[in-house]
Amino acid sequence: MESFFSSMKTERLSRKVYRTREEARSDVFDYIERFYNPVRKHSKLDFLSPVDFEQGLVG
């Protein structure tokens, strides 16, 4: 979890200023569901995105 939060802070949150809690919540959701889970390459998955790993695509 520490690695995830470090990545989120570095890749998304450190550059943003949120006006409302809802805006922050929405942006964190967007980061997790639209970038981190499907797109971001993970070292534990042989540097494949989770989607590619699950589909069995070896690059």
C-alpha cells in the first residue's frame, strides 16, 4: 500500500489543488480506475499493465 500511495502522490496529487472534497475524491477515483489499474505498468507484472497481464500479452 505504501508504494501505491507514493505513486499516487507523485504521479497525480502533488500537482493539484482541489477546491472541494468531491473534486479530490473524483480525481483519486479517476487515477485508480482509469490509469493505475488498467494502464500503468507494474514491475511485479514484468512491466506490463494489469490489463495486458490478464490478457496474457507478453511484451
